[in-house]
Amino acid sequence: MARVLICDPVDEDAVRAMKDAGHEVVEKTGMSPEELLETVPEFDAMVVRSATKVRKPVLEKAAQGNLKLIVRGGVGLDNIDTDVAAELGIKVDNTPAASSVAVAELAMAHMLACSRYLGPANITMKKGEWNKKAYGKGKELMGSILGLIGYGRISRELARMAGGFEMRVLFYDPYVDEADDAAKVDLETLLGQSDFISLHIPHTKETHYLLDAPQFELMKDGVVIVNCARGGTINEAALLDALNSGKVFAAGLDVFEKEPPGETPLVKHEKVVVTPHIGAGTVAAKKRVGTEVARKVIDFFGKE
């Protein structure tokens, strides 16, 4: 039997499955960093989503106890110091496939919202305004070019959805050689040819500010930018400048350099549609994530 610490909320069915498999499951969500340090040595496994940060001090403290496994419910591992975990012999796993459809659908929703002024039109209509002429100059996805930066599971789902709009799909990913439904190009080509650009990459040293002022200069006038991946991959100050100059027609953002971002000029910008990091936030995705989390915990300790 393993003691499993749930640090961020997971589906109730997942908790039940782990308990039914004979494991002791303790749910302690919303812990402070200090509380996490005190608690983690008592457990064999911990489950986190994006909120809990598992940095070196936590891992070193956990290694003094019995921690053997960390399961991240979701795609990215940027909230976990994976190199330190490996050095300490702690396995880190995630559930990359479970939320792919949900994130891809949100990216598509942002593309549509940006194209047709849905953000500002919704707000002004609720204020009693009727700005038909102002918001009657939208873009169409049909027949346009979609550039995907990063070509993993989420990008592939988005490329499939884009096929329904007869979009031509380009992708840039140094780790992927080819794809059936998209053409591989270098980053400069993607930036210069795309009408819509959607990011699907982790935030690392290599991807920090991958889109900055020089990259915006390479883009078509009137491009739409969507980021439902990770904050820090776009220089938000450079994006704001590009929006103000008209280089960028609109931007759809689910992630930010700082979360929550507060009332920044970018968030308040009329041409920006914003959501609070809800890419995996569907009932179906949460159930799939929970099922996968439970399976990974049960399989891991079943092999000991």
C-alpha cells in the first residue's frame, strides 16, 4: 500500500480508484510552500496539477522520506524540477494525452473569437451599444494558413480541426520530421506565411520569448496570435506593441508570463481575448486526466 498526497484537485472517481486499489489517499489542496515542505516526506507519491510547484527544496525534503513518484495531471512539467527529481531517484510522470482535445478546442475558440471581434462585441453589447460597423470587418478561417509552433498531441488535434475549415497547416518543431496533415517549415517561413499562429510548446530556456519584437516584424500584417500553451514563450511587451501598431490583428491568450496577470494593458486591450488558463478545463478532460493519474499511480506501485 502506498500513501498518496493529492496536492491539487483531481476527479473524485480517480481518488476512489486509488483507494479501491488499496492505497491511502490524502487530499490536501491549496497548501502553502511551507506546508508542502512539512507534509511531503510522509508520502510515497504525490499528485499535482499546475498550481503546486515542486522545486528543489520540496524534492530534497521529500527524498528524506519515502517519495518515489510524482504524477502531474496534465501536459507540462515546468512546475516540477525534473532534473533534480531524477538525481534523487524520484520518478516524474504526466498525462499528456488526456487533455489534448480540450486545449485544442480552446485554441480554435480563441482563433474564432479573435477573428470575429467576439470579445469586444460581447462586452459592448452588454453595455447597450450596437457597433455593427466597427465589428463587421472580421476575418475568415476558411482557406487561410495556420502556423503551429510545436507539433505534439495538442497541435495535431488542432491541425485536424483546422481541416474542417480547409486551412492549410504549417508547423515548426525541431523534434518532429514530418506529419500527414501539416507541412514542416522553418520558423521564419512559418512566421512570414501564416495568417494565424498558435503556440504549443513548453516554457524552457530555449523557448523563452520565442516570439519577440524581431519575430513579430517577420509576420504578415494582420496576423492572429493564439497562446494556450505556456506564458513566457511570447514577450508580452512586444506583443502589445504589435497589437498597437496593427501588425497583429488580435490575440487570444489563455496563459501569461505572470499568473494571474492582473489588470495589465495587454489583458485590457480591446484586441485581446483572454481566459484564465482553462485549456484543460472541461468536465470530460478532467475525468480523463483523473483516470490516467489513477492508472499511473496504481501501475507504478503494482510493479514494486
